[in-house]
Amino acid sequence: MDMNPFSPTPPDWAEKATHAVPFCCPTCQASPQVATQVWLNRRAPVFLEGFSRRKWQEFYLCECETAWWGWSNDRETPEWLRERNARRDAAENN
């Protein structure tokens, strides 16, 4: 089944998902990149820092068949984005 991760309707497998801390499959510790399906719960954001930032529930169906979810702000920042932010911060401080 080809699932739209931005669908307003959650897939059936998301109902049995468990909250995973750290941000990986709680059964096999696989990263979200190997998930076979993904769904983002964009209907119920949580607001942070005086409503200027939001976090979302991200649901994953792992290749080991475990359904899990984590908060979007718990996901590790990719290296390319950390580097870009460091360059931007350095430029702003010069």
C-alpha cells in the first residue's frame, strides 16, 4: 500500500504505535530512514516557546513490522543542516 505521509487520516498500523525514546525503532533500533511507511500527525501539533515553534508526532512502520512514533524535535538534525546552521551563525557573529 502506497501511503501519503501527509494524509489527514492515520493508517491502521499507527493505532498500535508506541512512543520510542530514543528516536529509533524500539524493537530493532533501526533508524526512521529504513521505515517501510511513514505518517505525520499534522492535525495535532504541540506548540513550543510561546507558539513560535511546533512539534509533530511522526509515525513509522519499521521493516521489522514494529509501529512506533516520536516527536519531530527528537529526530537527530542531519549533518548537512548542522553545517549550514554553523556557517550561518558564524556569518552573523562576524
